[in-house]
Amino acid sequence: MMSDDVTFAVPNVSTEEAVALALLQAVMRSEGKILTNGFGDSADRKYLLDTYAECLLAVRAPAARR
């Protein structure tokens, strides 16, 4: 579960995938999603994979989001 006091930072290894993962965490926080099973605000597999793919695209091709 993510708390409100969590700071999201890009890891020391700044690969596109690591940046996308940090972005996914920030998106989840902003959307109130949590990593638990069966609760109303939990992030299911589809949400996680779709959102990570969107974050990865945003990192790799930011112009595609315009």
C-alpha cells in the first residue's frame, strides 16, 4: 500500500523502464490506486499492465501523447 508521504524518485539506474515504473507509481498515487487484492481502489493486473505500457510509451515517445 502506498502512503501519502512516499516520494517518487527515478532510481540511480535511469533506464526507460525504470523511469516508466516511477511514473506508474506516481500515476497510481494520483489516481488513488493501491496494490491489494479485492478492494475497490486496488490496481488489478489489467490496470497495472495497461498503465505501465502507457507510461513506457510516454517515456519513449513523449511527442506521441500530444
